[in-house]
Amino acid sequence: MAVDMATRLDRVLGAKTARVMAEQLGLHTVRDLLRHYPRRYARRGEMTRLEDLQVGDRVTVLAQVRKVTTRKMRNRPGTLTEVTVGDGAGSMQLVFFNRKHANLREGAWGLFAGTVGEYRRAKQFAHPDCHLMTGDDDEDWARALIPIYPATKDVSSWVIQRSVKLLLDATGGFGFVEDPLPEEVRARHGLPGLAAALLDIHRPTGEEDVERAEQRLKWDEALTLQLVLAGRRRAATLEPGIARPRRPGGLLDAVDAGLPFALTEGQRAVGEELARELAREQPMHRLLQGEVGSGKTVVALRAMAQVVDAGGQAALLAPTEVLAAQHARGIRALLGPLGRAGELDGDPAGTRVALLTGSLKAAARREALAEVAEGRAGIVVGTHALLQETVEFADLGLVVVDEQHRFGVEQRDALRAKGSRPPHVLVMTATPIPRTVAMTVYGDLETSTLRQLPSGRGGVRSSVVPVRDRPAWLDRAWERLREEVAAGRQAYVVCPRIGEEAGAEEEPGDADGAPAEEGGDERRPPLAVLDVAEALREGALAGLRLEVLHGRLAPEEKEARMRAFAAGDVDVLVATTVVEVGVDVPNATVMVVMDADRFGVSQLHQLRGRVARGRHEGLCLLVSEASGGSATGQRLAAVAATSDGFELARLDLETRREGDVLGAAQSGRRSGIKLLSLLEDEQLIAEARAEATALLATERGLADHPGLAAEVAALATDERATYLEKA
């Protein structure tokens, strides 16, 4: 059979198998199948550590049947079969309703695939797929390592394993695979050929085969990724932009004179860096990362003022209407008459600040669009509404993207495209980024960092409130909140969900198949804003002025409630993570995060940054049912122990899966990053970045490496590039 990497799988595997693989795993071609690597390897009799499985994971385990029992269910017709399997280190239950498995006999070894559930604090599979090892599997069963692949309900690991074997048998090996990596690069780094690496990763004879293959395949991922990013950087250097030099006596000088505080040393240094780049014709492409509350917005405002002084416009893209409205209010207040040009009390030497969001009424929207199109509004603040075709700029000179992790490259580029010539770009994030992530997700941007916090901040003390281990501590938490309110301060209470969602309250056992009659899943649904607010009004916080804020409210209602809180008319704001970024109320000193274990490390750090933004000390209480000794409890303790966002960023990377960081699908769907580890492969990524830069710096670029050029083109255009749009 004539096969190459572009051959469709239906020609090799048949229409039925190929269709399910395409639908559930996104595997369409031979290349896709061969690049679908095993997640791990099993060996009969080895400890594969069933106890390490996490509830909710879709996994395949190799285990031996220890016990099989079948009984009638008490409260419903039919039978319940419970099978105990073990791997030498731990055990778990398989649960089947009204299904008998005569071949599931004690002593049998097999592969079991399903979603890990929990019942009475014990892990279990409900209705798992089973593949018992028989004489038909002698060849694979005898192998030293059995590959376990990322799989789905209808495409099990053993189906993928057999498909790879079928492809191998049909082609007589992987000799048809062409190697895209230049020979000199392979030689320089001691890497095997691609065909050998693919054979070793799918059919290893030992651990050394896997290590050698993974090193080579990681290089494929890292180099292709860095070539895409290096190409973007190179293209950016060739763009013809417009210089926006600083003009003495203009809006920027007025902003500096009107600041009610002194700039930090870091703000001044980064400001000078931006000022120099804005004065060049080559468009700036810069990432500004900094600690929560380090003053990135002021740095951005000064850059926007410089562009306005030079005759251009600046657009600030914010992820939420609450944040966009706050930015607009803050900028107008800071500019004063200089932000109200054309009004009776405005300064004719100033400009106007326009706000564009999806909830604007028709008349206000028309007026804002006219101000932007005619150039009267030098500073334009908005949400995704800025990206609509009806928004036209007179002379867009600077694009500022706030909280870049909420947006993607496409949104950034869509806003850039509204300039008559490529505008300068400043991307901001309050989520500190480890160097490896910066080299991958933000590899097309130069990076500036703000670590220093403005003086006069009270600082935040953080504590974990383990309600399961110390139930009385929650009562004390509400007492502390009341004490702060009595002293004239305010507080946030954050919950994971809104409440009253359709279908949110699941019947016990629905998620994992545990029998409802036996009590079902012990993990309750996440706490909801509406439920918690009602309970607090009637109980622990009775008598306080309490309000709720969440994404389901009408925009004008959200704005009104946020204004009331900022004005001090609300004591306690019970909210979702709509307050996670940018919300600035200096009088707020308490942040209580309910179900804190359901939030990520970076999210908790962001939420904590909403308090102690004034001179008073802040308090952050992380309420959780997780026990202190559990991995979750230790993670929360680590968050409470440090306010260093860069240290927490590394912890975040250690505790989250790579796919969560890069936006890859957990089910095994295609992703640009499968093997590369952002923690362990920093040196490899740096070497790949240097090789990519060198390859593109040659006169012919990738012209002499068509295979590598094809890989780059596939990554740049394929759905696998989605990780570039998520950080």
C-alpha cells in the first residue's frame, strides 16, 4: 500500500474506525495518528499507582481482577455488578448496572478505560470499557511496555494501539516518513531520525527507547513553534509603522503633572522604554507583565498620551464591561478638563475619551462611533465591541490589550488591522509568566516586567480556612469581615458560580455512575453567589449592606452596583470572578474566596490583588473543604504563604497540566504541544528558539527545508495553533 503522512486514515483503517477517530480525537491522516503519542506505558505487575488517579480524568489502566460480586439493587429493578481491580499498588471499583461480564473472572489481567468517579471516598469507574488480555494479544502482551494512549469513550487506547500496529504492518515499517528536521540540526543536538523516533514512541522495547524518542519529538514541537513565532517577529520588523515621538508641553506632561502619586522606579524605567519604541517607525510589539497592583494601567496611559500628542489615537481593549467602564472613568478623572475637549468645561488642547461596549444605547453608540471615526476621541476604551466592522479610527497609533490571557492573537490582530498603517502594540497581563511560557505563548513579543508595588500599600495577609478540619474558623472569618466593615472598610465574597443554572444541581451519582441509593458522589456542586448571598443576609452578615455582582446581570445593573460599591454605599459585594481583574476599590480590605480549591493558583492571586489597594492592610481568606494534608490543601497553603506572583506562577505551572496552560484539549485532540514540558524543557526551548532565529536569518530561510516549512505552515493555520490564543 502506498502511504505517506498525508494519507487519510480511512484508506488504512477503514471508514468506520476512521470516522470515529476523526470525530472524537481529531485524527484524520496518517500524520495525525503517528503524532498521537502514548500518554504513558504500562507493564504487567508494575505499580501503575491507581491511587494517583484524579476524579474526572478519562484514563486507561492496566490492572488485575481481584473480586467480582453481583447483587440485586434494593430500590430499582436489575442487578449491580461490582468488580475490584488492582495494580499491585492500589485498587479501585468497576461498577456495571444490569450487565454481566462472564469474562471478568478473578485473576484476569486487562485494560480498563473510563472516567474516574468517586463513591464513598473510593475511586471507581462506572460502565468502563474493558479489554481482557487473551491469546490474540500475545505479541503486544509480551512486550516490555504497553502504550496507553489519550482516548475517548468510543476510541479506546487498545483501538489506537491496534491501528498503529495495522499501519506498521501495512507499510512494512515507517520508512515512508520523511524527516523535516535539517540533518545539521539533528547532528548538532544528537537526535535520531523521525521514523526511528516514531517507531520507538509507539513500539518501544524499553525505557531508553521512549526517552530517546521523546527528546527528538519534543524538538519537533519546540522548533516548529519557535519558527512560527520567529516568523512573526521577523515580519513585525519589516512592517512600516508611524513614529509617535514625545512632544513637550502636551497631554503626557499634563498627565504626569496631575498624577496624585509618584511613579515607582519600575514605572519610570518601563515608561522610558515604551517612549523610545513609540518614537520609532517600526511598530512596537511589547508584553508588559507585572504584579497585581503594580501600576501597569498608569504606564499604559502615559504611552497612550504620548501617541495622542503625536496626532494619533490609542485604543484600550478590556475583557469585561465592568473593567472597561472603570478604565474609562479612571482615565477621565485623571485627565480632567484635558479629557473633555469640546465640552463647556473642557480644555481645547486636550482630547476626548470614548467608551465602546456592547450594551451602549443606539444614540450613545452613534456618538461614540462618530468621535472615534472623526478623531475627536484620542483615547478609546472598549470591550470586544471595538473589534466590530462598524468601528473605524481616524488614525489608530497604539493598541493596548489589558489582561491578554482573556483574549487571543486573532482579537489583537483584528484591532491592529483598524490602523491605516500597523499601530504600536502593548499587551498587558497581571498574571506573571515564567520564562518558558513567555518564550512560547508570547514568543512574538518583547517583554517588560513591573515587580515593584507603589508605596503606601497596606499589604495582604492570607489564611486558609479549612472548614472540614476546623469548622469554627468559618464563623471567625465572618466575624473578621464584620470587624473590618465596622472600621469603615469593605469586603468581597467570591463564589465559583452564579446559581439557579439549569441542570446545575445534579442528582447524586449522575456524574460518575454511583448508585443513587448508596448516596452518590460526595463532592457537592460549587457554591453559588445567589445562595451564599441569601444565607449571609439572613445569618452571619445580617444587617450589613450586601449586594451581588455576576455576569448574568444587565450591563447597566453591573455598572450601577460596581459604582455603589466604589462609592462606599455597599459593605459587602458577593460576586463571581467578574471582579478578578482590574477592579480597583482602595477601601476594600477583605477578600473571602468560597470553595477556593475550585480556583487556579493565578486566579486566587488575582482575586487577592483586589484588596489592600489603599493604605489599610488587607486580609484574604481561602475557604475550602479540602483537608490540610491533601495536595489541594497544600496548594492553598502555598498560595497563602507568599504574595510573590512570579513564585506562584511557577507553582501554577507545577500544579496544572501543560494543556491547561497552553489551551490544549485534555481529551487528546490535536495540539501543538504534546510532549514538551514548560517546566522541564526550558533549555531545549531556548536552543530551539536560537535554531529558529538562525534558520530564518539565512538568505533562503526555509526554502531549502520544504518539510520543515510544511510543518510550520500547518501549525500556523491549523486548529493546533489555538494554544497561541490562550495563556
